[in-house]
Amino acid sequence: MDIESLIAELEAQRDSLDEAIAALKRRTHPANGRRRRHQLSAAARKRISDGMKKKWAAKKRAGPS
């Protein structure tokens, strides 16, 4: 096999790999490049807020660590 045909074969393999990688990237990333965020209900936000307030109040009562 001469050098020119070897180079042509390697370039064809490279192009095939580039296409496969691009296809995999398209499957793993959303089309616009952003992840969809889940919306929390008002009740869920309140539960989280109340829990954090309780946590910080306990930390404040415990004093410096």
C-alpha cells in the first residue's frame, strides 16, 4: 500500500469518526444548548424557604463554629 492511499484511507476514517462524534454530541446536548429547568410550585418554594430559615436559625443559635 503506498503512502497516498494510506493517507486517503486514514482521512476517510477520520471523517467517519468526526461524523459519529458530532451525532453523539447532538444527542446529548439540547438543540439550543440550554438545559430545561424544572419549575417549582409555590408550595415547594415555601417549603424550601421555611426549611432554610429553620436551618439558618439553628446555625445562628449554635454560635460560631
